[in-house]
Amino acid sequence: MGVGFACTGGREGWTRMLLTAVGVGLGAALLLLTTAVPNVLTARHQREEARLDYTYSQETVPKADNTLVIADVGTSYHDKDIRGRLVEPEGPRAPLAPGLTRYPAPGEMIVSPALKELLDSEDGKLLRERLPYRVTGTIGESGLIGPRELAYYAGAENLASRINGWQAARITEFGRPSPSPEQTDPVLLLLVMSVFVVLLMPVAVFIGAAVRFGGEQRDRRLAALRLVGADTRMTRWIAAGEALAGALLGLVFGTVFFLIGRRLAGSVEVLGISVFPGYLDPSPVLAALVAVAVPATAVLVTLLALRGVAIEPLGVVRTAKPPRRRLWWRLLLPLGGLAMLLPMLGQGRTHGTFNQFLVVCGVALLLVGVTALLPWVVETVVARLGGGGVSWQLAVRRLQLSSGTAARLVNGIAVAVAGAIALQMLFAGVESDYTRHSENDLRRAQMQVNVPEGVALAAAAEKLSATRGVREVTALSGTDAGDSPGSDERLPDPLVQVTIGDCDSLRQVARLPSCRDGDVFTLTGADHEPADADTAKLAEPGRRLYLGASAEDPARQVVWTVPAGLKSARSVKSPTGERRGGFLLTPAAVPAELLSRGGGAVFLKIDPSVPDAPEHVRNTAARVDPLTVTTLWVSSERTRQFASLRTGLFIGSICVLLLIGASLLVSQLEQLRERKKLLAALVAFGTRRRTLSLSVLWQTAVPVALGLLLASAVGLTLGAVLLGMTDTPVAVDWWNVLAMAGIGAGVVLAVTLLSLPPLLRLMRPDGLRTE
């Protein structure tokens, strides 16, 4: 009967069921998206593994008809990474990279669809200069981890001579030859579990609130059913049937919303992450769980909501003053959550992984405690509110009559803010463990270009110096020196550094008394104390030293005689933050055989006022040699796993905030629709529209303020406990707390402003018409 009433109840019934279905559908869509997350991560990881082209071995594979020489020439453009590879197949059976049907010839390249789009656009003008190849095809989906990934394969010649074991290699297959199991970081696992619980709890709260749309009108209809003979138990099950109908339609809506989002996923990139629609396949087991849990939740919530309502043949007793809510059982939920988490305090990452069941249940209970405590807090506070302006009195009286409805609207925001505050504290507390601070001196250089062997360092430095946006250039190369040749089994002892550069460049690493080409200096004041003694031991004029003594190939070791007239210099911090030891050699003092090999590092000081200066540097470096490696220095860098998790949190937070806003708007419109006749009557009696609009704003603002205060208290408590579990000192960033609360308040304010136009329409006199 309840399902029948929902489907055949006329315009009111359809409107009510549609509102419920939209609210439930939004939540169900996000739950389905969550069930697809494991498959997304697995698919991206498998794609990445399948196209790996590193040998992970120092042994060189001999040339054959099934080998491929491949070089990593990845670059960046406007803060976006571009995966680039130079390829040269050495036979007809050379392994084919995933996503390719053939290899490009020299001078040609095969690109990803997103890179082709970028190169064809006006924004890709500088990048086209860096990639002077003719586009002859596109990489297929199997060779990309996302539809917006920027990648290319370019044909090359004579790559075999550039094999160096780390950038260019000869391979016979793609993929990781021997996958090694990764050790799971307990703290990262705790972060993952906390993120999932925090992001999903507001969704569950909203689904629970959505199935109660139209509750007051439903109860009045149930009173009419009592008048014609239905008993209390029957009316409750009829109400549950109506909620079930809305929830089932909501599942249909949610599936449609999910499929639409899935279709659009291929064209959207969030924080540098994009996914193919095919990745978003929900796990069948988890999707089935959602399909069962959502209708079951609808029925359960409805039955629980009606326990405190006396529906009699002549009306609903809820319109009288309800009994005061009890506090004791509401405190049991957060206390139970704390009881589950407290035994893991101080565990850190050295005592195994955290108990997943206790973490998930403990965090969930603390967040559910917000939804249990908020109605009591709102009721207690609004009962003590008194006089004021007309709009304030209208709002306060409405809240006193239905504080539970007001609390339900704010519950989702409160849960989301509490979880966000806790996660912000946890991420901020452990961030230093996953952040590597650079020792590079960003005041002296902002970019570094590593020039490969075979390229003259001086010529490369000259070209880079003439590049637009470059202020200053420091070119240094280096090797080592020992008094005997090295071998696989033994390195010479002592072994000292040798730094090669012109006088201006050498002054960046040492305080020189005077300098001209041909001078040789011995350094003192190195970071490593034995270096000074080792240098003094080897710095004997006439002594034969082996430059490149640590090279495994004896042919790469050059004999050098220490000249007379050595000068002493004091080491200073180099642009990379180290104090070097050993010898400093100007070009004329370097054996011609070693100097002709080229290679080294060029440190660049950039003019920040020149637009796209880093892109001009990368273009010049690519013209010098495709295998140059250009690095833009940063002061700190997060580990990849931690950064990925934080990115996932941001993406999830955006989805949850959109759900919060949409669901709140639906809830607000449903509340206004129920009070249409009351609003029209107030206007007919002369109440100003501005007064009624302000009253609606006060009705939202008071519960929101109370909800945010409660959420801040619970969030700080949960954050402190999670930090204690990771054995991290508890610290509160109050600006972050205020920012999270401000975002929650901003969402509510935006929803309230969006609901004003419908509110003004509902105030028309024809709202008094009845049937």
C-alpha cells in the first residue's frame, strides 16, 4: 500500500517521491563511484606496469632482432608532465609498446590524443618548438593511464651509443620483469582508511535525511489512514513502503547519474588525474551491497523516525511540545569510538599495521556521534532563545517547533567538517615524514640542466646563457681521482672528488685567491672531514692519479699527473648545498681525452619577470641534445604515495561538497514547499518579503553555527587521537580549522541564496488556494 500511495498519490506524491529519489540518487551515485575506486587504482597501476621500459639491471642486453633501444626523454610543460620516449627497433621482432601498432620512423612521433590536442592549440606553440617531429599517429588507450595524459614516442637513430643504464637502455620486453612486493606503510594505510570513512559518512547521512523528505505531510496522510481503520503498526509499514519506493527510484536515478558521470569522466581532469570511462566499473559485490543497503536504510530510518510520533485518527501529536531529547545514549556513540581507537595510541609505524576494523568503526562512531548529538544541542540552545526582530522571532519559533528537521539539514555539513578537520590535522602532522626538503640554494639557481656525455659542456652553457629569461649560468662537470685504477672488486682508497669548470663557475663552489685557465686547486673545508686529509695525501706534484677511477670500464679511466704550482682554495656551499672536497681543475688543466667526452651540469639563474622562462630553457636544452635532463628546482617535494593520497582526498572532497550542496538545496526546497501555505498566509497578513527571507536565513544560520561548533570539537578530538596513534605530537593549525568551518558555512550560504528565488515565488497570494 505504501508503494502504491507513493506512485499514485497525485502531484504531491510524485513531487515528494521525486525529491526523495534525487537526494538518494546523488548519494547512491557517489557510493557507486566509491565502489569503482579500487578498480580505477588497479587499472591505472596495471597500465603503468605494462609499459615499463627499464631493465632494472646493470647488465647490457646484446643486440638482436628482438631488441629495442629506448630512451627516457620526459619533460614538463606549464607544470604538466609529458611522458616522452625515443625509440629505435633493432630488428623485426622488437617488442611493441602498449598502445602502438608500429614504431615511428626517425623524425616522426606518435602522440597521445591529449598531446595532439595541445600541440594543435595556440597554447602549445612553445612545446611544438621542443618536439620538432612530424605527428603520424596516436597512442591507443592500452598505452595510456588516462585520457588526458600527455605522452609521445619519437623515432631516433644511433641510440645504441647512448645506452647508459639509467636513461637509455636496450630491452626485449615491456613490463617489470620481477615485481617485488611493496611494504605497506602503516601510517599511509591509516590515512587511506580515514579518508574513505570521512568521505563516505556524509553520503550515508544525506541518504538517511533524503528518505525523510515530506515527513510532516506524510504523517498527516497517515492520520487519515488511521481514521479509516489502519492501526499504528500498519501506518508505520505504509510509511516505510513509501520511503522504499523513493529509495528504489533513487537507485535508478543514482545509476543514471553514475553512468552520466562515467561518460563525462574521460573529458575531465581533476588535479592532474584523469581516468578512462572503462576504469569506472564498480566492484559487483560492493555495487550489490549498495543496492541492498540503500533501500534497507530507507526502511530502517523511516521506522526509527516514527517511533517518537503518535499518529492518531484526528491528527499527529508531534505538533505539541515534544519530550526533551535524552543525552546519555547520544554520548555512547562518540565514547564508543574513542574506546576503539585509544588502545592504538602510540603505535606509530614501528609496531605493525593498525587494526582496520577498529580504525574504521572507531572513526565512523565518532562521526556518527555528531549526528546524534546535534539534534540535542540544537533543541537545547533554541529553547533558550527569546525576543528580537520579527524575522528572528519567526525563525526561532520555527526552530523550537521542529528542531529535529533543522538538525537533519545540517548533519551532513557537520559530519563533513568534523572529518575534514581531523584529516587536516592528521595530514599536517605526518606531512614532514613524507616531505623531502631540498638543499638546493634557490637564490643562486632555479634550474639545472644535466648535459649527457658526447655533448660539449661549454657549447651547451653558451647556448643556455643566450636563452631568453636566463640571467646567469654556472657550468660544472666532475669525476673522481684515485692513486690506482679501480675495478669491480675494489675501489682505490683514498678516492676524492674532481670538479671541472671555468674560473667564474669554480667561484660558485670555492673561494679562489686568483684564477686563470690552466690553474689547479686543492680544496679544504669539505662536508666530509676525511676528504681534506685524502686530498692532501694525493696532492703531491708529479704523482700519477687516475681520473674516473670508480668507473667499471678501465678504458674510461684517464691517467693524470698532478702539476706543480697547486693553489689552495676554501670550499663554500655550491648551488646544490654541498661543500666539495678534492681538486678543482680549469679546462686547460684537464686531459684532452677526458675533456672531449663532454657532459656535466649547468645551473641557471632565471629572471622571474620573463614569461615562460623555464619553457624557453627546456626548448634550448632539447635543441642541445634530446637526452638532456632539465629540472626546475623546488624547495621541498612530497613522496609520490603521500601526494597521490592527498590528491585523492581533494578529489573526493570536491565530490562530497557537490553532493552536500545539491542535497541541501533539495532539502531546502522541500522544506519551503511544505510551508507554502504558511508563507502565503503571512504575506497576505502584511509580512514583508524581506522579513520572511531573513527568517529563512536565520533558520539556516543558527543550526549551522551550532553544527560547526560541534563539528570543530569532534574533529579536533578525532584529529588528536589519530595523531596520537601515529605517535606524532599533537598540534592544531587554527587557520585550517577556521578554513574548514568557513567552507562548510559557505556551502550553506550558497544554498540559502539559491533558494531565495523559489521562496519569493511561494509568497504569492495564490499559494493560499486549496482543493
